[in-house]
Amino acid sequence: MQPLDLGPVAELVLLGAHCDDIAIGAGATVAVLATANPGLRVRALVMTGGGGPREDEERAALAALLPGADLELQVLGLPDGRLPEHWSVLKTAVGALARGPRPDLVLVPGRDDAHQDHRAVAEIAPTAFRDALILGYEILKWEGDLGRAPVLHPVPDELAELKVAAITTHYPSQAHHDWFDREAFLALMRVRGVQCHQRYAEAFTAEKLVLSVGRPATTPTTPTTPTTPTTPTNKE
Ligand SMILES: [Zn+2]
């Protein structure tokens, strides 16, 4: 299948409800972006876990996934499981991030996620980043909410392994979950790889995609009156 090339990414925004969402949902893609775009600037915002061991875990994991990137991570201390009750704080925090440099890509939880905290972040993101490419990542967990994910991103074997290593190494607080293991995370990437004829992939939903298929015509073909010469331009 013909891929849509995202092109260079200089500014990346990552949003998560909980420490570990970003790594589980998009860890390999984040690593690909950092590898392909030296000097990548990353602004990450996580809504819960601030000021404690979970924030430390998140900082270590994202540092491992983003070698060489300029990472700015903010972890708020909102209560886990109660984000919809804190809509105004979420809106303010995401809005402040959106007033910074325009991102080339925003990664957020998927809008159809079964967890209310993930959905709250997913629903606010497009109201703040109104003119950005937003992709929703899928978060493997106990709830059976995995579904169709139309945007597939193949990832190299070594970065799929890097993701799994980062998750299993840096989030010891989550190791008690019976699904939180190497096999589960690799398996989901393997399934998504099957769906795009690759070994491993991560899958996303798209909030909105705008296609670019060549330059718009800028020179009239049948001028009726003499005009000054014009220079073709890409401006739209
Ligand atoms: Zn989560």
C-alpha cells in the first residue's frame, strides 16, 4: 500500500492521562520520530501521577524512548480515574500547551478508548490544537476496547524492542498487572504489523486528515488582458 509520508517533524506534542499511556500507545512511533528527526522538540503533558514515583517512571521511560530529543515533560497531579470531573483544569493545561510552538504532530489517546480518563484527554485535544494533525493511539489494557485502527505505522524490530524494554524496565509500579509483559506488548504490535505487511506496527485513529496531492495551479491558462509576469508559488 502506498504510504502517506509525514515528512520532517520538528515539533511533537504528546498527551497522556496516566504515566505509561504514551509509552504503551505510541512508544515505538515516538522512538522512530526521535531517530528520524535529530533535534526533535517534544512537549509532553501527562495529567496524573505528578510529584511521585510514577512521574519518575515516566521521565525515565520517555528519556529512553527519545534519545537526542529536546524533551519537556509536565506531569500534573490530578486524581487517577477522575479526569472528567476536572475538565476545566485539563482544558487550561492543554490550552497552554497549544499556545506554544505549532506542532507538526500531536499524539493523544484514542477517542473510543474505554477508560474515561483517556477519553477526556482525547476529547479536549482537538478543541485546543484546532489546526494540527492529531493521531489517537491505542492503549493495551484489561478492557476489551481494541478495534479498527485505520492508521498503521510500521516500526523497525529494534524500536519495537526498545519500546517493550522501556515499558517493562521503567514502570515497576505497573508490573503487578497480569497483562503487563513483553509478550502482550509485542503481540499487539505484531497484529498491527500483519495488517500492513510488516513485522511490527503501531496503530492510530485519525481525528482528521488533510491530503496534499501536488501543487495547485497558479498561472491562468487563458489570460484575457496583458498582465505582469507572475511567479508560481506554493502559497495557498
Ligand atoms: Zn492510562
